[in-house]
Amino acid sequence: MNEYGEIVNNTWSELPKHFQGIDIDAAVIMPIHFHGLIIHFDPNISTQNSTNYIQERSLFYQKKTRLGKIIAYFKYQTTKLINQKRAMEGVKVWQRNYYDHIIRR
């Protein structure tokens, strides 16, 4: 792994310190992209006791919004550190969006 991959790895491992109710699991850093699993266990936003569809959908969107903030933070921090390392302030490192998939059980 090169020095930029190390930045990505270190930032990934620090995420639980910045966001309550999450843990990280497996991650794979590749030359042009990244895959990682975030475990969300915030008891205030849980669908385990959800009994109706509307409540479950509402909680789903709360989780998605929170995930967006986590990913935005991750991308911002890694971009900032990578660009400092290569003296190229303001250069994009990541694509504009991200792909997510929720694993329920």
C-alpha cells in the first residue's frame, strides 16, 4: 500500500472516534477505489423493534442521512490529507457520490 492508501486506512480506522454508534468492519483499499463496511448500532435509530412500514422507512432515511455525513467526513479528511502530502490543494480525490447497500441481518 502506498502513502495515500495509508492515509485512507488511517482515516477509516478513526471513524468510530468521530461518530457515536458506529463501528467499522472489513475494508479493501484498491488503486482507484475503496470498499468498507460500517456497522450502525445507534439504539435511537433501530429498526429491530419497528412494527410498521412508515416507522421503518423513517428510520431507514435517518440512517441514510447519517451515512451520508460519515462518508462526506471520510472523503473530506482523506482528500485534505492526500492533497497536503502531494502539494495539490483543491484537487478531487473521490468521485462525487458513493454506492451503498444496507445489510440487515
